[in-house]
Amino acid sequence: MADDSPPTYSPDHFPSSPEEDTVEVAKKLGKTNMLQWMEIRVSEPEKRTTTSMKMQDTFMVYLIETRITDNDVKCKGDGTTSLWRRYSEFELLRNYLEITYPALVIPPLPEKKATYTWQNMATDKFDAEFIERRRAALEIFLLRCAAHPIMCLDKIFIGFLQKEEAWKDTVYATEFQSKADSKLKSLNASFRLKKPDQQFEELKNYSNEIQGVIANLLKVRARMADHQFGVHKLHGNYQRVFNEWSAIEREMTDPLQSAGHYMNVYAQSIDTILEEEEQYADQLKEYLAFGESLRSVCRKYECLQYDQERAEEGLTSKHSQKEALVQGKTSTGFSLGSLKKAMFGADTPEQRELKIKHLEEQIKVNEVELKQANEEMQKFVDAALRDIDRFKRQKTKDLKEIFTNYAIMQIKQCKKGIAIWTSAKDCFAKM
């Protein structure tokens, strides 16, 4: 089970800047996450174009605003900041967090290109609706980081919110990229493990199940949205027919025109409905991306376990070599050592003693390495399982809220549809 008590932080978590006092005061007041004393908003997306080497680069920037909301927390000035960030800077921040905190489930960023959309929805990355949805998702990313008891106090994260100039230089100065494991090693470690950890195997299956279920939900929703859009827009034709009919049947002009009006209202209502639905789809897409965050934690564990197994194999091999030398055993198979012995004779007692002594030194080094590998792996497992438990509790809460609100929205839309059709029915009754 997860331990919800505030973790202990090292001084390295805190920035050596004017914001340091603010964070220290918040910590002393028992504030376990940044959202307890700071408000964070992402607003005013703005399209910009720069020219370099006769080439134009068009991109979006987002205004990040922060405000201290707790009067007990000291701050410099009035406690408000605002700065602009590109999407690529959000990516840099996330990469830093993922490498610096390998045992944590790092929140995902919004998708670069719209997926699982209904056919009539724009997919242009500069489309105003898409940009607005991305802005909201970037804000959620920052809020999730700020709500995390460890990530919220990282100096690079705080600098992202409050330090516009030279922030990138500060990130690269941490040399976080040098801590990243080899991609090839990450990909192959799981296939070379002798005893895969059942907990992390189950976690991989769990992440696959989450992604599979949510992907199917999004696909079904997109198909239903296409069907819904077609049905509603068909009612626009009814309006045209009723209006033309009203010009022919003079005694039914008013009822027919009124019925046509309600048909048009029903046809136009689908645009608002599907825009609202898209917000819930984006929330589901976040948890679709969380599946990859979970697998990332599994891959990092597999790399640690692979290192531990190699250290264990190396130590076992050295012990076997030492035992063979002590007992004076010789290899029965072909090897460079057996060939050398056949050509030049067996080792003298002095040479054997020297080899045994050398092996004993190597064994001591390997024992230290194995102990460190075991401690590092256990530390990772404890931190990972604690954070995964936190993630699961948050996921249950969020998905319950998403599906409940979606159901409430559908009920409201159905009631509006009933009201529109009831009004149209009354118009027909007057004919």
C-alpha cells in the first residue's frame, strides 16, 4: 500500500534562487504539494513565426501564469509570474522528469496530432479548436506535476513556471541526458531476464489493458459521433422542405415554418454537443497515454534487474573459478586456458596462489557491486510501487468522474432533444 505521508526531500530538490524561500516556507507549513499554495494557469495560446537561415518556423506559444494563493507563504513581489513557453519546452521538461525520476509515473503531454476523431472534425495542428484543447491538456499536465509530492519541488519544474531566461541552459546543465539508459538495452533487457518480476509483468499487462479498453472506447465514440452528426444534419433538410411546403399550403404556413425552425435548431445543436464530447475524449486520451508512462517504469526496472542478474552471474563465475583453482581441477573441454596448459604445463603452486588471491579481490569488488545493485533495485521497487498505487487511486477517481459527467451530459442533451421534438409535435398538431 502507498504511504501518503509527506516524503523527505534533499536540499537538491530546492532551487538556489529567490523562489527557494517560498518553497522552504511552504514545506515548513506542511504543504505537501504546490497546488496547496499556488495557482497555475496556461492561457492565451499565440501563433508566432521566426525566420532563420531564410527559413520560416511557425509555432504556438502558451502563457503560463502563477499566483501565490496562501498568505502564509512568503514570496518575492506580489507573488505572481507570467511567461511564454513552446510545446517543445514542455517536452524538454517531461524528458527531464522521466529521466531524473525513473520510478515515478510521469504525466503524459497532449498528442501532437488529433487522433480518434470523427470525420467532420478539423485535424490541422493550428486549428483554433485543436489549439484550445491542447492548451487545456498542457495545463492539466502542469497541474498533475504540481500536485505530485516529489515532482512539485524539483528546481527545474519550479524554474519552468517562474524562470523564462536561460531555463533551457539550466536543464542541460543538469546533464540529465547522460543518466538515460541505452535505448537498445531498454528494448532488449526484458528478453534476457532469467526471472522476470511478476509484479512488473502484471503492471505491463495492466497498462496494455488500459490502453486497449480506452482505444476501443474512443473508436466507438468516433463512429457514434459520425452517425450522430449525420442524423442531426439530416434535419436541416427537413427545415428546407417545411419552408418550401409552407409556401404552397397557405393555411399551414405558420405551423410548418415553426416546425422547420425546430428542425434547424435540432440540426445545429450537434456541433455544440460534439465539441463538448471532445473534451471528455481528450481526458480519456490522457489515460491512453498514461499506459506508455507505466510501461516506461517497467522498462527501467527491467534494466536494473538485468544489471543485478549480470552482477550475480559474474560473482558466481568468480567463485567457481576460485573453487576450481583451490581444488586443482582442470577443464575437460577446449579453452584457451587448457591449450596454454597443454603447451606450457600446469601452473606452479605460486602461480595458482597468485591467481586465487587475484580472484578473491575480484570477488570482493563483485560482492560490493551486487550489494549496490540489490539496494538500488529494491529502492526503485519501493518507490515505483508506491507511486503506481498513487496513480491507480487517481485513475479510479478521474475515470469515475469522466464517465459520470459524460452520462450527465448525454442525459441533458436527450432532454433538449425531447423538448425540441415536443415543440415540433405541437406545431404539427396545429395543422
